[in-house]
Amino acid sequence: MTFVIGSAQTEIAVRDYQERHGWADGDETREALAPQMRYLVGTGRYPVFEQYALGATRKDDRAWEFAFGLDCVLDGIGQRLGI
């Protein structure tokens, strides 16, 4: 339940953030935040995020993100329970 609530809250927060800044979609949001992200990635502190960001192809597919995240949570629970 926590995953579902967190996902919904995140989606609402992102949409609200985009609306407050006048960004219509993920492309505009990424373009606006690119300088800050380049700086953060350039510090070398986030190599896994950098690898993801450079290779991700489904950055705006909310349904896929939710399904993938839920699969990860359920797989983790299954692993923990030895299922």
C-alpha cells in the first residue's frame, strides 16, 4: 500500500511542479533542469543515476514506471520470504 500511495503522491507532486513552472511535459522539465543535473552528475557522486539517465528510454511512461516499481517491490518481498 505504501508503494501505491507514494507513487500517486509523486505523480501529483511532479505534475504540480511542472504546472507551477509552466512546463508542459517531461521534455520541457528535463531541459529546464539540465544545468543542475549536469552539475550534480559531474560531481561523480551519482554514477548509477548517470548510467540510468543516459540509457533510459521510458522516462515519461508512468504506467510502465509504476508496474516496474511494483514488480521490484513484490520480487523483493518474495525473495525475502524465500518464494
